[in-house]
Amino acid sequence: MKHIIAILSLLAAAITSQTRVAAITPEEIWKSLEKLPAAEREKKLVEGARKEGEMIWYTNTGVENANRYIQAFKKQYPFLNAQFWRSKTRQVVQRIVAEARAGRHLVDVIKPSTDLLPVLLEAKVIGDYETPVRAVYPSHAKAPYYTNMNYAFRIFSYNPRKVARKDVPKGWDELLQPRWKGEILFDESSLEEVVSLMAVWGKEKTRDYFARLSQQQLLIRVGRDTTAQMMMAGEAPLAVTAYAYNSESLRASNAPIDWLAQDLIPTLTYPLTLARHAPHPHAAALFYDFLISEQGQQLIAKEGRVVAHPKVEPIYPRMRELQSYLGTRRVQLNTVEQNHKLYKEGLQILDEVILKRKG
């Protein structure tokens, strides 16, 4: 009988121990690593990641680029089955929130855009994570819940075979001129432009402006790569919600495209975040640290982007010029708080005024 009691006691102790281990949350794991020396911290992350064996990233990053980052990460950590799922930002956010509500915690690392980060924070699906890797980052490029991967400047691009540079609109008001009616390509996911202009102009002026702009018979298309290709093919001379890095990369390859930085440049940060209930917290932290490391940031900069790491320079001189505008009135870089405040009204303007969707 004593033997049976002893065995039962051991089993009870084992179950209690397992329960305590299971009760450790990802945020508690990350917190426990904060004060460790770099080498010991890395060792613990690698040991934990080996046991987890996999990691998944939900992102709005282009498929080719996301795959490039994943492959570089797997080369460094070949024992991890790292994967990603990619879609437009709104779809990424909707999927994460829906999974969380259903109690399905599948995602480890998340990259939305700043305008939709508040939705994820409200849903309490983003984890608090601190890493020494981002110590060199400027204060405006990081917060307890995210680190900026790169900046995205939204500029006016044009087809130089269709319009001379001197005739290209230099500001938002010039788009309202009669000559541009039916000549402007506009991506349907341009919420960032709306929210950025709201932060500067206010709600009423922004709504009135886009009501007038929508009368220009905008050529609404899906995807900025698509609008760039259509513009280069001659469908329209202007694309006014284009990415500077993409336009400059195409221009550098002698494609029929050029661009200019208009009077007010909506600029996004792309926040890298960790899921609060990440099923693979050690592997998630390794991937996060990799993407914001100097090595990971160089991968992103090679695409022509302006990254947040202060030691990694843009590869194109014209992108360095845009980088120099950061911190000036020429660039509107909304904070998370601004986006949180303006998101719903901005989405209403986009859907109802520009896209003519109801409800």
C-alpha cells in the first residue's frame, strides 16, 4: 500500500509540474530572457526552438520577399520548419482576430501595417516583447508591442512616355484639375493615405477632398504592383498611391516609370509583432530578432526600401532623399495612437466616398 501511495504522490507531483510548465505564457518566457547575457539568451532561444521545431508568420509582405526572408532564416536555423501565410493587411488582421475569437492560436509572428495595428491591440492578440537586438533603433521606430521593419513612402508615380515630369501634379490639390479626369490609377487598399491626410487636414476637409477626387473617375485597381504594371502599359499616366521603393526599382531597370515626392507624403511604418499566444515562442523570438537584425534589415534594404535600422543605408540615392524627409512636415508618419483614433472614420471615407461601398 505504501508503494502505491508513493507512486500516486510521484504522479501527482509530475502532473502539477507539467501544469506549471504549461501555465507559462509566451510573454513570461520572453520576459525571463530580458536580463540574460546575449550568448546565454541566444542559447536558450535555440534550445527552445529546437523542441518547438516550427514557426509561422502572418504577413502583408510580398510572396517573393517573404520567401526570401524565410529561406535566409532557415539557413541560419535549419532545424526549424519556418513558414508564412501572406495576404493584404486587412485580410491578415481579420484572420488573426477570427482565429483568436475561436480559441485557435496558430500564428507566431505578425506583420500588419500601422493603421491596422490598433485593431490587433484591441483584440489583445499582440504580445509585449523586448529584445536587445533593437537597442540601436530610434525611439520612433519601436514600442513595447512592435519594432518597425521599414518605412513605406506613398508617392505619385507616372509614365514618362505619357506625361512630362514638369506636368506631373506636385501636390494633392493638383489631382483635382480637369485634365486628370479618368487618368488616375488608385489602389483600393489606400486607407493609409486617407488616415494620413486626416491627421493633417482633419476629417471634414479630408472627406470633402476625397469626394471631389472620386469625381475624377478614379481607375480603382487591386494591388500596387498591378497599378504600376497597368500604368507602364499605358492604361493611365498617373498612379497616386504608389510605393517609392517599387517605382524606383522599376525605374532603375529602365522600365517606363518615374515618380516624384508630392507636397505631403503619407508614410507607413511596418510593425513587426509577436502573437501573445504564440504556439512556438522561442522560434518566434528568433525570427523576430533575425528580421530586425542588421543582417535581416540588409535583406530588406536590397529591395530598395528605407529600413529602420540606423546602420543600414538605402541602396538608391533618391530613396536617401526621402529618408532625409523623416521628421519634417513633408512626411506624415502617423503614430499608432493617431491611427487608433482615425481608423474607423478613415475606413468609412475609403469605403463609402472613394470605393462607393455601402455598409
